[in-house]
Amino acid sequence: MTDAFSTAWLVEGADVERELDDIGNIWIRGRVSKTDGRLADLEYFDGSTEIDVPASDLRPLLPVFVPPPRRPAEGSAHTSPTSPTSPATSPPKEARYKPNDQPDPPQRENASLRQRIADLRAEAGLLDQSVQHLRVRQDLGLAALESANSSVAEARSGLNQRMSCANECLSEIMELVNEIKVTLGDAACSAGFRDLAVLNPHGEGAKIGKIKAENHEVIEAWVPVGACDAPGTTGAAHTARCAISSTLRLSGYPWPSVLETTVTWVRHHTAIGFAPIILFLDEPDLSKEEALMSLINTLEADMGHGMGELVRFVGCSQMQAAWREHGPLWEEFGSQSGSELSAKQILNCATATEYCRASGCAEWLLCNLDLDEAVCFSSPGGSSGVAEHFSAVGDISQIVYINHEAIVAEADKSGGATWFEHIQHFKISPVLKLPFMCRRFPNHDEEPQVLDHPEGTGEKTLLFWQRHNARLSEQYNFKKRSGGSTCSYFDGYMRGKVAVRVNALNDAVPRVHRWHGLGLQTVVCHPGAASILHYINCGGLDWFEAKYKVRGSEEANRLWFHVLAQERAKIGKDALKELYDDVLAIPASDLESQMAEGFVVPLNLASELKTFDSFWGWAVVGLGDELCVHMPLQVPPAPGAGIDMSLGQPLFHDLCPGEYIELDLHTESAEVPVLFLQVPPNQRGFLVLDIATTDILNDAGIFLCISCDDNNRPEFVAVSTASEQFSGWRCRVQAHRWPSSTVAVWVGCTVLAVGGLPLREHPFVSFEVLSESYESSTPKCRAHLRFEDELTLLPLELHGVYDIFHAAYKDVDGQALADEAGQVSSLELTYAEVEFAPFFNLLQMVAQPQPGESFLDLGSGTGRALLVAALSFPFLSCCRGYELLEPLHETAGSATATCVQQCHSSELAIAPVDLQLQSFLAEPWEQHAWDIVWVASLCLRPETLADITQRVLSLPPGARILTMDPFFGEGVPGLQPIFINGVAKITVEMSFGPASVYAVRRV
């Protein structure tokens, strides 16, 4: 900016020059008619005017230096200066200005100026032509974009129509499913047991034919049976062999972790009978390859095999040379083999197939099994696994194996040396739980598109992952333009991997997940017989960074999370670390909820896969254009399935709170007692059922199976283990959370007495061992039911304020208010509220408020947490809350006014409540010495949590901060975790169900 001193010349009447072109250095003269020192109005010498010209575009018109005329030399003729034959005196070349009273510039200067203007005009003409060309190109681009948008709109409309058609088909599918369930249930009952062989589509075991119609069919999962049981077989069973092809890269990955993981992976698969394992070594690294080969040779010797019998190594140069022998396949993928892992896998799969066929080393090949994938059989722990699995397969060409995806839970973050040891939880494949749309599964190599279940199955699980993925997309400005289902809860693929019979492929060609060709007979292996565990991104940050440093340029893999990680890796290491930290583990409360819904299960390499026993296959309805909707089918489990007991016909008994009943018990009884407990309506509390056994019940125990159903074949949502001798069970059911008006309790008796944790857990049901018995001459149990009102669990002095609190919120629907206020626009504004008694217990147990202390709620919603604190601890000096949504803030104000008025009327104390309608991010709340801070942080972004973390460091020592983030303050100097009975996690009931809370103290 021009300063005051440099514009002192800018006054009215001053002669100036105005810059017309800063490139060609062209100026025009004028006179200042008006100015304020920064802007000026000009009058030009041709009569035109201009206003508000910036001073920076002007310069003063200074007089030129004109030297005095020289005297003529003596003797020389005197020539008048005005004589036409006498040259006029001209100023020096460096003079650029002339006074106003001087005549116009010389003619040659005018000519020079005109020439420069003409040149600039010519240049401007060329620029104008270029602009016109650019405009034409822009118009063409816009037209192409409009056409593309139109095509996208048509495609989207077509997809929407198909999705609508798919949803309409679900009702038809459900009718088909119900028909199949009846058929399967009758078959299971007539057989008297639940056995996988009953469902073999090839006829071994019970005969259950396919149910078909013009537009739908049933796809049955393939169940392997022993060769001796196969039709037409006599004598000894044929021993089938299956090899594995895998592309392995040692270079670039954490060492020696990749070495330990590879050896563990090889040990597991050779132990269950896979051989040979053909390892294609990508990117040569001789020292690491030698170390791996040495350990594998030792492993082979320990297992009684010679070198190379179990594992065959293919070096990088040998691998690449083999690629060129594959003709059309090399022509298709050769150009991609330098950067695309999928191209390498496809070419290596073809090489391995030819090797197995030529050498006769294996009849089957499991294709492209990666280092983060492991095969599990239903009966692990023996080389007979592979032999039995592949012994009787009929005319099958390829077998698809369903994959389940590892999830890092809080308890899994530390443990064994490799992910095979420390990962214990897996997300069950969506194709086993939810309807999905694709071409007929499993024939095609494409990702299924998951649909919502018509009965609401997995609603909480899907909602969590949809919000999770939406938050990632918003947080990282990532438009989900890649593959994978928008409703899926998988980060990786979910279409499984395939094993092929090497002599039945004919002209088929390999892909990563399937072989394609005419005449291939493809089946899906029953997940209870064999499954693939996919340990995706479970190796820690070092593995994650190495993976996307190596695979950052891939384009073939378009699964959405893979693409997001690639984009973050391109930004830098810190950006990739931020993503990894953000998705490392899900909160324990959400893990528990998803386990309760059956979408997350404990699994490891030693699991027997019994969790999949009830799966049967899919009902399929065609949509046209080869698209189909697939509905998973489950066999109804027999009552008490999974427990060695004899449940007979149910003998029903109604039991009301305050009543006792005696029940006969026998381990071989034809009848089983079933108690119907009526849930009190509109009351918060617990149904408590005590069942004590008689001391004559020797060498036997009882177990409880809990159901919401009142029919003869219920679905049990919670099952206890068998009790120890001379003991019973106390079952507590959270009445106000129970989904029906009745609790059905089946009381079983078994000779097993194993004790321990429940076999099947439910968030609203708990079991406690009851160490008491009573005398009786016959085996009996005595049941007593009572209702524990939540109010009775609180101190007597809180009974009055408890009623006041619930009266204030009697007609308040906070969720509806949040939705109307635009809660869906930001995941951080997801609504969740506390309940009075659970939150009081949390504050009393963890925060332990003291007189004169203060309470702060960051995101106070309708004010429930504030009022619990103010009513329960009236000696607090202040209870303040920040809320961004006005409807919630106004509701909090109304509820506060009601509570204050009722407390004054009842002569009850309440602490001061201060409600602030603003974002806590914009307010320096940390400048106040808050003693207790509550943050319902379940949906807060990492950067928001980081901001809160930095701010709480300004609070005084002793301040307690309660959040729902297990990693809040972890490793931050000045913050120390608070443990209750040696555990950091505190389970608290929230408006949406049980949740985990964690507390830290400012030190």
C-alpha cells in the first residue's frame, strides 16, 4: 500500500500520469480534479474523465530538464533557433517528462507510441483468439460433462429402480423363507438332531429337495461329507490333496514381524493338511528370503517332511518368467503386473494351477490366500482336515469359502506376536446375515450390495457402521466413489475366496476371487464346515504404513476403505496415521451391542465354527438383467441347542412378583419347566428371579434359557451355563429395556456342571450364582420372583428429586427434537441422553462430587445430565451446559424451570443450573476452574476430542473428566486414568442402551 509520504504530491490540480498497461508500460496524462489521498478523480486532456483511480496507478508529471542553449562558436554563422534549417534543441534521452507548457512530444515519439499500441492490439487479438478457443473447448467440456451427468443420472435411476424392485421382492422372499423354515424345522425334528450332513444338497443324509418357482430358487450351502459316505463308494476313502497359492512380499514390511507371521501362517495351514503351499516371492530380497527358507525348512523337518515337500518357493525372476508363458492372460494383465497386486495374483494363480496339474502334487488349489487370511475347518487340529474336506465333492469345479473380517476390540490391542494370536473377534460375513443384491451368488466375481433386513435384523450394527463410514467420508473429505456396499459393515471384500479342481477348469480363466468359464460347477461351502478369517489391517501402524507405501498406486482395488487409505497415504505419513488411529478399534459398548445382535462373534484359528450351524443357504429372487436378491436362510435351533441336555415338552407356569413356585427337576425328564414372567409396564427396574435347588440333586446342575417368545420353539437370547452342585441361579432382567411384555425362562437340568460365564449373553440379562439350596425328598427347585424398582436402589434422600426429574421429562422426546433440528447433518450432533439412576451412580462412584465444586456438560442436549447432577448433588456451586441445537436448549430450559419450581414447592434443594446456547468449541470454558466435566463423546471427531484434551490441561489439579472414549488422555502428561476395582471401563445405561464410560483425573 502507498504510504502518506509517497502520495504527498497527490493534490487537486496536480498533473499526473495514469498507468494503462503494466506490461507495455503505457501511461496517459491527466489532471486531478478531486482526491482524498487514496483515490483520485481525473480529467484527461481529451475531455474524458475517470473517478476513484487508486493512487498506486498514478505518478506525478514532473518537468523535464532543458539545458540552456549553447552560444554559437566564434566565426560560425548564427542560426536562429526557430529557423527551419536549424535543428531544434532536444532534451537528453533519459528525460521522460516535459512541463505542461511544452509543446506535444516529437513526432517520432508519437510514432513509436503508436507502433507499441499497434503491437499490443495485435497481441490482444491473438489473446482474444486464444480465449475464444478456450471458450469453445469449455463449451465442449460442459456438454460432455452434462452428457456424463445425464448418463450417471440414468444409471442412478436404474439402480434405484432395481433397489426398489429388490425391496419389493423381500416380502416374496420372506414368504419363501417361512416356507423353507417350516420344511427345515420338520426335517430337523424328524431327524432328532441338528447335523450339517442333513443339509447336504447332493443327497447324503436327509432328502430336502430344492424349492423352485419361475422367478426364484433356493441355493443350498455345500457341506462336505466323508468319502465313505458318498454315493457309490465302497472300501477305503480316497485321500484328496489341496495346495495353496500365495503372493508374498517381504521387502518393505516390518521385519522380523513379517517373518514370524509367515511362519505362523505356514505352520497353521500345513498342520490342517494343505500341501504344497506355493509361495511366489515378490520383490527380491535375498537375505530375508534366505531367513524365511531356513525357518520353513526347519518346520518341514519338525513335521517329518523333506525340504520343499510342504512349501515350494518361486523366486521373483522365476515368477516373472512364468507369467510370459500364459499367452492371452499375459496380454491382458502383463502391463499391470508392475504395480497391481491383483494382476500378479491372477498370473501366479495360473502358474500354480499348471504346476499342480503337471506334477500331480494336488487335485485342488486354494487360490490367492494372502498372509492376512487363514482357513479354518470345523474340526481343527489334524492333517485329516483337508483330506476329509475334499474327499467327496462330486462334479464340483470350484468351492467358494465365505470370509469373516477381523475387528480390533479394546481387549485385542495387545497379545500375541502375530495377529493370529491376539485377534479374537470377527464380523460375520454380511451374506450370512442380511439380504443382498448381485448376479447369482456365488457364480460371479463381484461385491454384493447389502440391503436392510425386512425384519430389522442387525439394525443397530448397520446404523453404527453407516454412521462410522459417513463420519470418515465427511471428516476426510472423501467422496465414496469406489466399490463395496454402502450398507455393509466390512472394510474389505466379502465375496470370499475359491478353491478349484485343477483338472476341471478346461478353458476357464482365473481372477482373484473366482475362476470364469463355461460349464464350471460352483458351490458355496457351508461356513460351519470351513471359513476364511480375514485379519485386515490388524498388524499395527507399522504394517498399515508399509502396506500403503507399497500399494499406494494400485488402481484395480476400488474397495472404499482401501481407496481412502491410499488418498491419506498420498498426503503424508501423519495423515495416514490419523486415519489408522481413528479406525483402530470400535468402542467396547458398540462391540457388545453387535455381539448381542450376533454380527460379531469370538473366533480364532482353533474355533470349531459352531456359531454358523444354523445357516442353511439363500432364497433367491430374480430381478432381471441377471440381477438377483438373496435372502439368507437359518434353521430354527432346537430349544437349548448347544447344551448337552434333554429338553422335553414345555410345562408352562405363570409367575408374578412376590410369588414362589416349586418345580420338579430330572435330568431325563420328558418335560421341562418354563416360567412366564410378566414385565410391569411403564416402570424402571429389574425382574429378579431366584432359583435354588434341593440338596438331593446330586451330580447335576441347572441352567436357564431366556426368551422373549411364548411358543414351544423359542429363540433364546440369553443362556447360562450349568450351575455347580447345590447351587442355583439369580437372573436379573432389565424390565424397562425388555422388548416384550413377557420373559420366558426355560429351566433345564443336566449332568454337566461346568460353571463360569454365560454361554450366550444379552445386554438386558445377567446371571449370578446363587449359593444356597434347601432340603427336599425329591429333586426340585424353588423359584421366587420379585421386582426391584429403580427408585429403591437410590438413597432415600433422592426419592423426591427422582420423581421430580421424571415428571419434568415425562412428555419429552429428545430424539425427535434432535432430528427436527437437523441432527443428521453432522454425526457429532448424534443424540444420546443419560438416565437418572445410572448417571447418579456413575457420578457418585467415579467423580465423587464435593461441596462447592462445579459440573460442566459439553453438549448438554435437553439438560438431563445437568439436572441429575444438580438434583443429586445440590451442594454444587454451578452446573453449566453448552448446547448447539436450539430446540434441545429450549427444552432444557423448560425442564430446569419445572424442576426448580417443584423443588422450591417441596422444600428440596437444587444446585444452580446455567444453560448456554452455543458451541463449546467457540467458548473458552477451560478458563473456569471446572471440577467435573462430562462429555458424551461417542460420535465426536478425533480433532474435537484432541481440542478437549488440550483444554482440560488448563483445569486445576484434581478435576475429573468423564468421556466415552477409551483412549481419551492416553499418554498425555497431566492426565491420569481413574480405575474402579482395577478396571478403567464403567458400564452405564444410556438412552440407547448400555455404554462404556472412561474417566481421567487432572494431575
